[in-house]
Amino acid sequence: MTSARSRKSGRARDERPERGIPEATVARLPVYLRALTTLSDSDVATASSEDLATAAGVNSAKLRKDLSYLGTYGTRGVGYDVNYLRYQIAREIGLTQDWSVVIVGIGNLGHALANYSGFASRGFQVAALFDVDPERVGEVVGDLKISALADLEVIVRESAVAIGVIATPAGAAQGVCDQLVEAGVSSILNFAPAVLTVPGHVDVRKVDLSIELQILAYHEQRKAHGFGALEAGAL
Amino acid sequence: MTSARSRKSGRARDERPERGIPEATVARLPVYLRALTTLSDSDVATASSEDLATAAGVNSAKLRKDLSYLGTYGTRGVGYDVNYLRYQIAREIGLTQDWSVVIVGIGNLGHALANYSGFASRGFQVAALFDVDPERVGEVVGDLKISALADLEVIVRESAVAIGVIATPAGAAQGVCDQLVEAGVSSILNFAPAVLTVPGHVDVRKVDLSIELQILAYHEQRKAHGFGALEAGAL
DNA sequence: ACGATTTTGTTCTCGCGTTCACAAACTTCT
DNA sequence: AGAAGTTTGTGAACGCGAGAACAAAATCGT
Ligand SMILES: NC(=O)c1ccc[n+]([C@@H]2O[C@H](COP(=O)([O-])OP(=O)(O)OC[C@H]3O[C@@H](n4cnc5c(N)ncnc54)[C@H](O)[C@@H]3O)[C@@H](O)[C@H]2O)c1
Ligand SMILES: NC(=O)c1ccc[n+]([C@@H]2O[C@H](COP(=O)([O-])OP(=O)(O)OC[C@H]3O[C@@H](n4cnc5c(N)ncnc54)[C@H](O)[C@@H]3O)[C@@H](O)[C@H]2O)c1
């Protein structure tokens, strides 16, 4: 109802481009970015939507529609310039700037995350590591020293950290979350199996391994049950 | 090509009743299960949809609709019996049986996963660990010894492993995936940033940390722009 | 120059998922 | 027992996303 720019006549009045990209599309852009990077590394200069879609594991119509939300970056009859499109997606996602990240809870998982090189290569700088355990504070992981929780607020503010990663036990997650938010963090990635409550301006995403396994188990169970007995009976 | 090729394959009138639960619901059931477990541990006997929804971080109407796909397990005017509902959900997901899991690629992340106790407590038994690196084979992690990739097929078949976890570098993921599928694994959880191609009967779920961070970055960038262009001066 | 060919950008339709709203079903109070 | 109060289960409305299909725009061959 409100989108009054379906026609392509150049009405560039006060009509803002309205930067809203559908969530489902936002979630796929990083996948396209990865595919483009791979192609670029193989010295592929241009790629069709079909090529890209295959590399990204999606339908080509979906890919084209996704890209159309960003702008008109392709050339009909030719395809997309790999490096140009790569830049445009990166810009859209916000990867032309670096982001500072802190990780809280440096146990099994926290160590793995802190040692992961895939962060920096995508523009995410791990600015600090925190743990509540006095035994752990001071330990060096990667090229960082684990800091005490008490220093969280100062460090977060000084490094302009926008993203916090929670890798503590579930019971501590809400408390840590509150501290991060208090310190000014407005995006949180939560690995703890706990529901976090945050103010409206804060984004939370969760990664829950157990849930993933349970979803797989559900389908696995159905495969086992379904195709055994009641395959013959339709109706 | 041809113009009149629109074969509208009219779906047959049979349509089996198909005990299918919507995917979105399946993904939330584990969350409800967790909330119920927490309530049960607090000796709460019954809970209303409102209580449960709050604990699970969802809308109560959504929760009720989700549960209605499983059956009629609530009592109007009262709510749900916590332990009864917990059992019903567990049964539906397939958690009344144990599942064997193997992890391939015991590096930073693989170690964390192998040491994670949250698996066993939810009915997922880690049956074996694999790595291609001869230096790593034989190393003990948790209470398991890392096996050689060559033994994958035999071990998977002997332990009736249905679920495989891939924690190798991206370049090795497809190869490992093929080996797992070849050995009979039909559900895969992939941590490597790579698109996996599998036969139709195999389920793949991916966990991609970088994508999560990029999605957060996108929203973070939008928040910043919305309030007008502030200078980039941090510190 | 121009038609054949390729491939994008977009429209249209359909199905899924979310949410509202309310009758039905159960409990409690009088 | 009957009225009042609770809470479930679900029908219906609605919005979003997926995919098919196609017109528009670009290149290529002659
Ligand atoms: N390890 C895995 O593979 C894995 C997989 C899925 C989910 N998880 C989840 O990730 C989280 C971390 O798992 P883990 O295996 O690393 O656990 P862990 O016990 O090894 O590490 C937790 C760390 O958090 C620290 N901590 C506790 N309370 C804290 C607080 N208030 N502030 C700061 N630090 C605090 C502890 O000192 C410890 O170092 C858990 O919630 C777990 O359920 C882990
Ligand atoms: N560490 C993290 O926090 C993190 C976060 C997100 C994603 N990932 C992804 O998870 C994967 C593993 O990360 P990591 O940090 O543990 O890497 P890593 O290099 O520490 O470990 C990879 C392991 O896989 C083994 N391996 C390599 N090829 C193999 C093969 N063909 N078969 C079996 N094993 C093989 C290696 O020997 C090594 O032990 C990577 O794809 C990474 O991008 C890791």
C-alpha cells in the first residue's frame, strides 16, 4: 500500500530509497558474498545469476530478486561483475568498515572462537576477551589476554564495541547480557541455551547447537518411521 | 525455448494426511522443551500457555498453535502439565531414544564440541571423533580417542550413526560430507562455511558464525545511519 | 544495421507462518 | 447446581517469502 515506487518513472522527489531489505534476503547476502569471494579468487570476472545461485546453493530467481533489493548491479545478457557486486554487497551489509567484537566466557567454546581466524578475515576484530573466573583472567589466548569482567564497561566503551558474543553457561547469560547492554553493546550473539531479554534497540541472535541436533533428530525419526509402514496407504 | 511448456502437474487428490509438523514449529519445540525442563526443575507442576510463552520468548498464541500440532495435551481453564507435556514433546522430536553422533575435524571447534556436555544430557551420544591429521589421530579428547578417517565407514555402520557433525576447514567439507553419506549418515550438521551438496534423503543444517555476525553488522549499520551521519570518531 | 541470443529485473501467484479473536471446556465460587 | 472466571484450541485474516514466467536490455554474429 505504501510502496509507491513500482513504476520505474524517475520520480526522485523526497522519496527515499527506503533501505529496508527483507530479513530473509539479509541472511543470504553473506552467502552470496562468500560465493563471490571464491569466484574472485579463481579469477572469474563475471558470473550469471545461474552461476552464482549454484555456488550459493539457492534458486537463481531468488538470487536475482535478492540482488534487486540492493540496486541494479547486473548487466542483462552478461551477468554480474564479480568484484563490483562483491563490493556492493559488502557495502550494503556494512563490511566496508571494521567491527569490534568482545567475547565473554572463555571456556571450551570461547577458546575456539577466540582462536578463529575467520573473524578478522571478514572484518570483525576481536577487541577483548572476558571471563569471571580469576584463574582464567590474564591467560593469553591467541594474541589477547583475558580481562576481568569488571573492566568490561571501560573496554567496551573505549573500543567502541558494537557486538558482544556470549559463551558463558546458560545461567550466567542474562547477567552478562545486561552488562553488555549497559556498556553500550547493541548487538549480541548468544551461544548459551537461554532466552535473553533485551531493550528494543538491541538485536540478539542465537546459535544453539542442541536445537540444531534436535531438529535433525526429528527428521531422522520421521525418515525411519514414515517410509517403513505407512507408505502404501494413501487416503 | 518452447512457449507452451507449462505442465501444471495437478497434484493428485489423494494427499496423505501426513503427520507433518511445520518446520517453523519443529524449530521451536526444543525451545519449549528447555523451558519446560527449567520449570520442572523448579518443581512447577502446571503452566499456562502464557507462562510457557514467556519462558520461551515467544507469543502465547504461537505457542498454543505449535502445541496443537502435536495433540491436545492441555486442559482448558488450567494449562499444561509440565512433565506430561515435556514427555510428549520429547517423544515427538525423537528424544526418547538416544542418537549416535560423530564429529569430523577435531581442531579448535571440534575440541570444544567433543568436550561439550550438553550433548549427552539431551540424548546425543558422541560415538567417535575423526581427523585427517596423523598427528591428531590417537589423541584423547574427553573420553574418546580420535580415529583415522579410514575407519569412518566401519565405525559409523557399527554404531548406527545417523548424525554427522562437520568441523573441518571449508575446503574439506564436501569431501567429508560425501564420506559420511557414503557410510550411511543421513543428517549432517555443518560448521564449515561451505555449501554442501547431498542426495535428497540427507538433511543438512548449517551453523555459520560469520553469517550471524554479518547479519548483526547489517542491522548495526542501519541503526547508526538512521540517527543521522555521526562522525566515525571513536575514542 | 539488425535480428538472434542471452540474461537480468520484475510481476504474479501461491503457500506458509504469524497473529487475532472467540467459542468450547474446565475450575472455582456462591 | 449454576454463574463467573480462566485458559485452551482453532478458524480466519493477513503479510512475507519462494518460485515460475516473461518483458526489457544488453551483446554477438552476419
Ligand atoms: N562447547 C560447545 O561445543 C558448546 C556447544 C553448544 C553450546 N555451548 C554453550 O556455550 C556456552 C559455553 O560452553 P563451554 O563449553 O565453553 O562452557 P565452559 O564451561 O567450558 O565455559 C564457560 C566459561 O564461562 C565463564 N563464565 C561463567 N560465568 C561467567 C560470567 N558470569 N561472566 C563471564 N564468564 C563467565 C566460565 O568461567 C568459563 O570459562 C554454554 O552455555 C554452552 O551451553 C557450548
Ligand atoms: N573455531 C571457530 O570458532 C569457528 C567458528 C565458526 C566456524 N568455524 C569453522 O569450523 C571449521 C573448523 O574450524 P577450526 O577453528 O576448528 O579449524 P581448525 O583448523 O582448528 O581445525 C580443523 C581440523 O580439521 C581437520 N581436517 C582437515 N581436513 C580434514 C579432512 N578432510 N577430514 C577430517 N579432518 C580434517 C584438521 O586436521 C583440523 O584438525 C572451519 O571450517 C571454520 O571455518 C570455526
